[in-house]
Amino acid sequence: MYLEKVTGPEDIKGFSAEQRRALAREMREAMLKRASIHGGHFGPDFGIVEATIALHTVFDSPKDKFVFDISHQAYPHKMLTGRKDAYLYEEHYDDVSGYTNPEESPHDMFNVGHTSTSISLATGLAKARDLKGDKENIIAIIGDGSMSGGEALEGLDTAGEMKSNLIIVFNDNDQSIAEVHGGMYKGFKELRDTNGKSERNLFKAMGLDYRFVADGNDAEAMIAALEEVKDIDHPVVLHIVTKKGKGYKFAEENKEEWHWHMPFDIETGEVTQPLIDPYAEQTAETFLRLAKEDKKFIAISAATPASMGLTQASREELGEHYIDVGIAEEQAVAMASGLAKNGAHPVFGDYSSFFQRTYDQLAQDVCVNNSPATFLVFWASMYGMNDVTHLGFYDIPMMSNIPNLVYLAPTSPEEYQAMLDWSVAQEKYPVAIRVPHMMVGSSNRPVRKSYDELNKYEVVRQGSQVALIGLGSFCNLAEDAAAKLKDQGIEATVINPLFITGLDEELLESLKENHDMVVTLEDGVLEGGFGEKIARFYGADRMKVLNFGLPKKFYDRYDYGKLAQEHHLTAEQIAEDIIKTL
Amino acid sequence: MYLEKVTGPEDIKGFSAEQRRALAREMREAMLKRASIHGGHFGPDFGIVEATIALHTVFDSPKDKFVFDISHQAYPHKMLTGRKDAYLYEEHYDDVSGYTNPEESPHDMFNVGHTSTSISLATGLAKARDLKGDKENIIAIIGDGSMSGGEALEGLDTAGEMKSNLIIVFNDNDQSIAEVHGGMYKGFKELRDTNGKSERNLFKAMGLDYRFVADGNDAEAMIAALEEVKDIDHPVVLHIVTKKGKGYKFAEENKEEWHWHMPFDIETGEVTQPLIDPYAEQTAETFLRLAKEDKKFIAISAATPASMGLTQASREELGEHYIDVGIAEEQAVAMASGLAKNGAHPVFGDYSSFFQRTYDQLAQDVCVNNSPATFLVFWASMYGMNDVTHLGFYDIPMMSNIPNLVYLAPTSPEEYQAMLDWSVAQEKYPVAIRVPHMMVGSSNRPVRKSYDELNKYEVVRQGSQVALIGLGSFCNLAEDAAAKLKDQGIEATVINPLFITGLDEELLESLKENHDMVVTLEDGVLEGGFGEKIARFYGADRMKVLNFGLPKKFYDRYDYGKLAQEHHLTAEQIAEDIIKTL
């Protein structure tokens, strides 16, 4: 047993090839057991075990600095840098985050979770080193999927002009989360097929030196290659070929499913607690129908088809009505604008956190041009991804303050369906839909067919004294809070605003007649959000306004229930706060 | 005289080579005269005259669709598509915008102004054409400077996998606004030097077909090359070499100065009304001092060094303390994070409108990691660029709602200096500074040395009844409005908040004692902005709140004075509104 004794990289530096092979086996065993119980990223980590052993054998971390792209492949790195317990012992599984984390270890340079950032961050580390007159190695480790992102390509371009040490380990397993997409992958394939000799070389075209390692799962070959580039005096790309999911049959065979995985049975590979987002499934079903009904329909993905419920089979069925642009959210949004301008009906869906990549494309390419494209924002909620790098509740301030955009907030599967059908068919507005989180079920609230009349809110229940405006996923919460108020003798009005991007001034004005307080509830941060617009509307009136939501902060691995409690986002607390303030 | 008779592209299709040469001369003459009187983009348009004549000779616009990148080089295109009068006759100079504009002509597909979008937009047009079963040519025209932007590179990657007509005219004049930067430019130079034969070919590496035209200023060679790619059944890059500023000596010799130009004397090339932003000059002076005092200081530009007042001479003087990453704002911001994490003191400055490219990098690369980098946001104001694609007043909703960021709003050159000096030296916070617009002069308000104590506002003048909070450039307006109120017998409090990203809750709380109204003034849109946070703070109180600023909208080529008047942003109107509402 080697892994149990590894307290830091220095413990493995003197290992023999045989010891390294044994260590790699132990690391995979530990990861397999942990993943089967705990879930998490899988394929990226299984593929990079030997490369990580080699990196820590050759380089001297933390003096030499590693930047792992996305850092979802950093489990082996964590095991070798003092955090083995979190992979060996179940009671310690939650001691570590799923990504690199400087609060855990000086061996981690950044909190990273979005793709395509490692080269850019590394160029900064390298330039700072030069300014200070230091000498360490700076190493970015980036997968082929991440290479399609604009930030990575911009980073390559800058690296190609730099003149000091910078090592880019390009980990090529011919796979993104789903299959890779883009013309550059033809070139990468040629490089793999020619042992790195092909002329079609993106890195050389970017002005960079280039080396090739045919088997990146051979620790000895990796060590030899890394020794050669260690202390190099200029930027270099080391292209290594690895196998995603290596060492676990099911993961090797089905790379997409095993990119990230829920807890599973090791023998069968079967998930023990399946995670199903009914809104994703509903989306995929809608797309399959639209592809048959509307020749102008097209679904766009930026390498996350699962966000829209699109399996490999459904993607094939969509055929010409589906395009994956790779991890390239800017391209996805701008392409959607081009599609819409030439008469197509494009829909781009992705997770809320990744829409952050597209502010300028939404504003300039789409909204300045008023291109009638549809954007589906998934997991835009406190409920869901709770890693600091994947928070899904910043989209309202980011998107809703862009002119011309119609940002809709459905409150149920039925309303989502109506909005999606309306949006794809209409040709007047750029529309985004904030898809409810997966626990938001059906309601018996009435559902409109058309949303052409902008900013017209829906009164769900007419009352007086207090009006609760419950946005999207929080409309149910507004109804629950109204029920609590009823117990206290207050018949509150409940409003489903539907539109995040505008005020129903007529309705808000009319509330002044027999209401003393307007309360907003939103599943997101308060700063720059929906509630503040209501507060401004009533600023000079005697109407009291209370805004419920989260204060802006980078929350990390929180418990949803506790976070809601802490910020008074339960029906009981809301009713109490209202009564206290009335 | 040919140009006077050109009502549309059909009028030039039958021209002889001689006629085309005469037309090109006339077009340059018209542009030269117009630029000398009116100002505008210069070099990009003078370089692309022949290529544009060739494009309109070979293709059938608007059936065939052109997408001009940035579209600051579209003057010749406009001249040939029914808008010659706007270039020939002074009284019509303002009939057209400085960019392509679908409201002017069906020959313009998009309102464009930001770089690197043309390929992405064109991939969308092409895919929509295929879905509809149409057959037209889709042509993107993009300069070499724009190629360094991530969106363009993502677009190339998607194009490299497409299988139908798409023509990318790559206009290589070896120049961005300033000199080009990045490793890809070594490859482009090799291609120019080898007549397109070099193996270092970014486009082939992206999976694309490739052709080369050595003299893109030869209309006949261009026509021949375009004829060959017309109706091609797959994406192709046509690499053409042109001369920026061609036909005007001063512009050929000093490409950076003549990228865009103020009105000038044609004989001497000298500017008749120089435009000087004193804040840019102050910034450059500070940088030159810092480069001497602090070895860890570094200024970063994304191809707009002039935003920070950096001339070619000052860039050379900065030496290792300056880096231009090309038109690659994401790289600039992420690199700044890497620099700060490794102990350097980076400052990245750009125009407000271009910061829109960096939302995710600010949030993830910088703020999640709390990297103490400094960002200077120039022309963040209603005053300045007034093209719909370059509006500088969306940065507050975009940036100020990102956690951890400290966004400062100086109100004078003295305060800007103090904030800049403090920010570069401190190592605790990511800091952005909203540089005042160029007309904001010195004030005698006290200036702090340190801003370590976050969200501590400054009371400029203690009064009662009404408190005016004047953010940044609008602090003077708050003082002016207070003076008007004084005439009416109201001694208003005036507050300089300094911090856009947080509330001074203690101060705001204390205002409740002897104030009935709090008024916010901000030089930007109201939605998601600063004032709404104040409105939320007082939501449940009897304090009246009035927010002054602009409603969100894509304003285009407005008159600053009229816009201010329309939205009650003069001291008189503000005072009146206050008295009316009290």
C-alpha cells in the first residue's frame, strides 16, 4: 500500500516504475470506490492518473505551479498533495471540494470550475514570475474539449508571443463531455495519427513550440517528456494522448455518461439514485416534436446537451436540427443571432452559470439586433449546483438589465411548455426562459398561450393589504406564504409576474389602492435583480416594499435548506417578516 | 464621374478594370474629404476599397449576404449600396451611422460595432439558409486584428466543421488599432511571405479550406479570386493582403493614429479640433511613474492602449511593464488574475463597452479567487461614444452585482488618482474604477488616501430633509441640484458614495433621523444599477427615494444635452422633481 503513506509530492519522487504502477492502481481503486458512493467527476480523473504522478515526480509543486483547466480532473492531484484521506475514507469524502481550491492546499492555485481558463491564468502567473525575477515552472493542464473555448484560444495566442517558461500540457482524449465538435478536432486527430507530425497544427499556427507523447497513460513516457520541457525558456505545448475513464470498463465504453456520475454499483455500473430533471426531459421531447413540425427549428448546444435532456439517440434523431458548437458559448449565442436573422428558429440551452460567458453576445449580437432567438437558462436557482464556481443565481442581474431581451420566468412545467412553444414560433423578440428547478411541479394556475403582450403580470389570487410577487420557481413559495398569512387573517394578493425584464406598471399602480405592502420573492441574488426594480417603482410612494432573495456572495457547497432558512426564504419566515413590518 | 451615379451594386457590375480604378479613386477622394470635415474611421476603409468593389461586382447583395466584422470598414460598402450621398455631400454626412445598419439598407445584415463577431454571425446565416433549402452565398469579412478575439476563433472552429457555402474573407493588413499582438501573427506573416504556402496556417489547423491573394488592393485579382469561391460548397478562407490607410500618405505611414481620426487638414494631416481625455493622460503618466517605482506593476491592454493614454512612445518606455494581448478582453482579465495571484500588480484598462466581453472572467477568474487586480473602466458615461454598439453606461448593472468586486466611482481627477494609487498598491481586493468622463474637472471635495474601509460614503455637505447621493461623474450634478434647492430654501445633504458595490448602511440609517427623501443620481441605466439598491434599502421605511438615471434602452447617436434633458438629468429638473415629490 503506497497511497496511504503519501503525505505530499515529495513522498513519490523516488518511486520506481513498478511503484508508480502500483500507486496508479491504488489511486484508481480509491477513486472508483469513492465515486460509487459519493458520485462526482469520473472519466477526466481516471484518464489523468499517470500524467499526474509524472507531473508531481518531475516538478516541484507548489514552487512550480500547476493550473488545472476546469479542475474537475484534479482528484489525482489532490490525492498526491496531502488530501488522500478524502479519497480513501468515506468519512472524509466531503473534506474536499470537487475542484482545485486554494483554501485546501497551497498546491492549488485557483478556484476553477468553468472551462478554458488555464492557459490565460498561467500566462499571468508566468509574467508575474518574470517581473519578480523568479524562476519556477508554470504548467497549465488543459483537455481537448476545453480548447474550443475562446478564452483558451486567446490564451494560446498570448502564450505564442511570450518568451519565457510556460508549459501547456494538452490532454487529448478526443472527448468533451459529449463528443468533441469543431474543425480543430480534425487537426488533433491527424496529430494523433501521425505521432505529432501532421502539418495541421493549431499550436504551431499560434506560434508555439510543440511536443507529442503518444501514450499519456504511460507514466514513464510522461516523466521522460516532462523532464525534457522542465525549465524550458519559452512556451511549449506538450500534446499527450490519454484515455478518458481509463481503468473502468463502463467509463471507457461510454465516455459521455461517465464524465460525471451519480453514485453507482461498481459491478454493474448502474446508478443507485438516478438524477432526473423533468424539465430537461420535457425540453428534449419538445425539440423532437419541433424538428418534425418546423423545418426552421434548430437546437444549439455548447457541449452540454444533457442540460436540455438530449441523449446521443435524441441528438441523432434531431439530425440537421441540432448543432453542438463545442465549449464555445459565445459562438452559440452569436450563431443563434445569425440563424434568427436569416429566418430560422434557434434555441440555445445551457446551465445558468455558463451563460455568464455570453453577456456581450446577448447584448450586441442578439439584443442590439433584436434577433428572435430563444435561450433556455437551466439550473437558474439556489437549488442545484452548489459549488462556488457553478452558482446558478446570478443570471437575473446579468441578463435582465440588457435592453430588448424578454426574460420569462415560468412557474410550472405547463407554463414552461407554453412559453417555449410561443417563443420558438414568434419572430419579434429575443427571448430567454428561466427554466424552473427540477423540484418545481405542476400547478393549477392558469397558463397563457401567448406572451406577445409584454410585461403583463398574472394575478393568481386577489386579496388586499399585502401583495406577494413570486417570480418563477418562487411563485409556489408566494402562495405558501399567502396561506400562512391567511392563518393570521390577512388575505394577500399573489402575483405571478411571468416577465423578469419589465414592470407591469398598470398593475403595480393599481395595488396602491388597497395594499400597504408589496413583497417580492426571487430565486436569485437581490442586487441588480427583480425585486429592486419594484422597490424603485414604489420609491416615492407610501407603499412598503420587502424583497426576499439572497444577498450577493460566492456561496460554496451550501445546504439548500439551511441557506433558505438563513435568508428567511421559507413560507413561515416570510409571513412573519411581513407581519412584523406591516 | 462614376460614384455620383451609383445607386446600387448593379450599377458597377459591368464596369471595366479602368472604370473600377476610377471609381476607387473617387471613393477615396470622397472619404478623404468627408473624414477631414466629419472625422470617423479612416485606415480600415481606405484599405478595403478595391476588395469592396470586387465583392459587389462578384456577389449579388442583398441575396448574397455580407457580414462586416466591427463594420467600421463598411464605408465603401455603404457608398456602393445606395448611400453615396452620405459620403459625397456634407449636408448628408450624418445620414448614415458609422457601422452597418439594417435600418439604413437591406444590404446591411447586422448592427455591429464590437470585434470578432462576423464569422459566428455568418455561421448562423449559413445554417439557416441550409435549413430553409436556400442557396445564397454567405460572406464574412474580418480583419487580422479581430482574429485574436475568442469569439472569432470559436467561429472558425465551428465553420471548420460545416459542410456548405461560407466564405471568410480574411483582410490582413498586419495591424489592429495599434500593432497586432499574439503568436498567430507570426503565422500570418509567414503566409504573407510565402504567398500563402507556409505550413503554419491557423485556418487549415481549424479544418478549413484556404486561398491566398497577395494584393487585396488589386480589384482585378480580387474579382478573380472571389469568382473562384463564389457558390463554393464548403467553408473557405480567402486570405487577402491589403494596405491599411491606402491612398493617403499620412494614414499609410502612421496606421495607429489614422485608424480613427478627428477632423483634420488634408494637406498637413493635422487635427483641427484635438480630442484629449485628461483622464487617459493622467493614467499614462501614473503608469510611467509606477513602472519606475514598483517592479511588480504591469499595465495590460486589449488592443486599445489609447484608452489609457498610452502612445507608442510611452508603451516603449513601459517596456516589460506593459503587455498588449490583442483584441482579447477575456485573456486580459484572466491574465490579470494570474498576475495578481503570483504577486504582481496588474492594471487592465479598456472602454466600458468592451468590458462587456469579460463578465465571466471578472466573476470566475478574478472575483471567485479574490485576485487583487485593478480594472479601469473608461468612457463609462452617457457622455462620450453614442453609437448603439458602443454605449458606455451598462457597466454598473453588469459589474457591480458580482460579489467580491470593489467598484469605485471617483468624482474628480484628484480622487481618481488617489483610488488608482491605492488600488495598485493594495493586495486584498479585486478593484474596478469607473473613470469619470473627460469633462469632469477638479473639485475641492476632500480626497481619501485609503479605501480599505469598504462602503464608507463621504458626506460632502450636511443638510436635512433631502439627501442627494451623486455617484461618480454625477457628484457635481448633485451639488448643482443642491444649490438649486437652496434657492428654494432647502439645505440638502450631498453624499459622494465612492463605492458602487456596497451600501453604507450606517450612514443610510442615520439619514432617517432628519431626512424625508433620498435621491440618487447615476451616469448610467437605472435597471440593476446603484439607485435601486438604495430604493431596496429604504423599501419598508417611510423614506421617499427618487432614482435619476437612464431607463435601459439601446440609444443611438443621441445628443447628450437632449438625452439628459429628456430624462430629467439637469440640476434644475432634479430640484423641481424633488420639490414636487417631497
